Amino acid sequence: RTLRIGLISGDGIGKEVIPAGRRILEALPASLGLKFEFVDLKAGWETFQEQGVALPDETVSILKSDCDGALFGAVSSPTTAVKGYSSPIVALRKKLDLYANVRPVKTVVSAPRPIDMVIVRENTEDLYVKEETTRDTPDGKVAEAVKRISQRASSRIATIAGEIALRRQKIRAAGSPSIHKGPLVTVTHKSNVLSQTDGLFRSTAREALAVPRFGEVAVEEQIVDSMVYKLFRQPEAYDVIVAPNLYGDILSDGAAALVGSLGLVPSANVGEGFAIGEPCHGSAPDIQGQGIANPIATLRSAALMLEFLNEEAAAAKIYAAVDANLEEGKLLSPDLGGTAKTEEVVQDILRRL
Ligand code: NAI
Ligand code: MG
């Protein structure tokens, strides 16, 4: 099978880590029967300065018609609003209907407090439909926002969370060390207060996960505020967490803080038959050009993309090579307290692969 992968490096360290993502895909063993073709695509702040748009139409049309998946590095955003500029990743999620944002947060198994969870965030609705209004009243201004929750979006996000739980179990069963015994999905909401919106999310997610093919998956619920508490007190208790957009956004950034560096945390934006792997970090202007960016978030994002393209065996190989580098702890980049350059970390992981 040949996979065509769009490479959107973007700005800053995006240009340093995306080539590492390409190299790890190219280095996968031939026995997997996977080949890759790459196409470099533009987006971001530099692109905006050159072309007047942050996400050229060409990038979108090539991704749509010609690619199986993509890797997205990072883009710089101006600190004050600039006319005509809007975030290319947000636009891409909309244009390609990438309805799930998937963020695994994982330490090595031998960590004093091992963590291995994935947060599955609904990515198309909730308060982020951005339908806000402000009106004047005798008591001053009042602003309101729509929180939209649909059965369709809630059902498909819960379904993909169930699928992810099953796949994680499969990868574990294939010999990858883990702290979890069986697949577990935790449905997060605040339906005790928002009985209609979050109530619909809760009941729809429950139903979607109650079907026979998820029979093996344990399902539990957690109110979002106590979820935050437990996430920090007992992070090892979680396997797959599914949440509406706003809670998912907050939980996934909070969870990323549990593992020490943004340079370790991958994500994927997932739609029907398409996935974009994207490290969680930004363009890191403070370290750009020094060759010291941690490539691991991007390498894991490449693996995560492969998972959603149904190439689990290939993904598992990348995860294992990255974990072995971290377990040994000899060639670590400066964000992890080491002195290794990006290139040395990549070389070490390629050797293990
Ligand atoms: P950032 O994630 O770029 O950096 C935060 C801190 O983490 C910095 O000290 C940076 O050096 C460090 N860091 C991040 N990734 C690292 C890596 N791979 N290896 C080692 N250290 C790493 O966030 P910041 O500084 O708030 O934003 C910088 C620019 O990135 C801004 O223009 C912002 O708009 C943009 N940004 C873009 C994102 C995206 O493309 N998805 C996400 C977050 C920020
Ligand atoms: Mg966020």
C-alpha cells in the first residue's frame, strides 16, 4: 500500500520537526509493505506574508483530492489581530470535517507515576460554534453564547472513542507494555447542571457505546470538574476520555502538563478516512533555528496518523522506538533535561526502529 502524505511544516520549529516525521515514516521496515509519497504544502504566517492567505486553496484541494493523510507542524500567530489572517489549522478542521481531536498523553511505563491516556475531544460544535451576541440592558451589557450539542456529533465522537479504546487494547495485546488491563471509556460532561445540552451528550454517548461491538469496553462517567481533580490526583486511572469541545480543550491541555514537556505530546485531527497528525506545541520562536527542538511530539503524531489510516502495526513500531529512547533516557533534548540535538534524538529513534 502506498500512502500519500501532505507535509505542512508551517513556521518556526515546524520546519525542524516535520522533516523528522517524514524520515521516521520512510524508515519503517519494508516488511510492513508500506510505501510513502510526500507532498510539501504551505500554510502559516510566512505563507500569509508571501501570499496574503494563511491557508492557500491549493493546500486544501491537494489534501482533499490527493492525500491519504497529513502532518502539520506548527504555525505562528500574530499576537494582535491582523486583517485577513485566521488560523489555518482551525480552517482545515472545518474544510475537511475533522470532527475529532485526539490527544494521547503518556509517560514511560517505568515512570514513578505512569500515565497512559487519550483524550478524544469533539471538534465541531459546543460553545465553539461561536454564535455570540451582546445586547444593552438597563443594567449594562449582557453577552450570550450558543452551546450546541447534537445527537449526530455526540454519537460519532463516542463511537470513535470506543474504536480507539478497542485499538489501544489490540496494540497492548500485541506486546506493547501498558498500565491498563482492559479498555475503558470515561464520558465527561456536566449534565447535573446542563441537563439538556450535556444531558444529550451523556445519553447519546452512552447509547453509542452500548452496542455489541463495544461489549469489551467498560464505560464510566465523570462530571467534568471532578474529572479535573481526578486527572491530577489519579491520572493512571484513565484510558480513553471523551468530552464535548470546550471540556475536551481544557482537559487535553491540562493533561499535557502531566508529562513534563509539550515536546512529547502528539495529536491527531480525524475525519472520515482522513487524519492529520499534529504536535501539540506551537512554533517555539524562543528555540527555533538552534536544532534543539524535541522531535518526539511529531514522531508520535506520525504514528497516530497511521493508526487512523488503519496501519496499527506501523504505528506500534514507532511508539516502541520512541518509548525505548525515553526509557533509556540517554539521548534527550534540552526540554527533558538532556543535551541532545534534534538530529541526535532522531538518529537514536531511527536506529531503534
Ligand atoms: P509553544 O508551544 O510554541 O512554546 C511554548 C514553550 O514550549 C516554549 O518555551 C518552547 O520553546 C517550548 N517548546 C514547544 N515545543 C517544543 C519542542 N518540540 N521541543 C522543545 N521545546 C518546545 O507556544 P507559544 O510560545 O505560546 O507560542 C509560539 C507561537 O506558536 C505563537 O505564534 C503561537 O500562536 C503559536 N502556536 C501554534 C500552535 C499550533 O500551530 N497548533 C499551538 C500553540 C501555539
Ligand atoms: Mg487548546
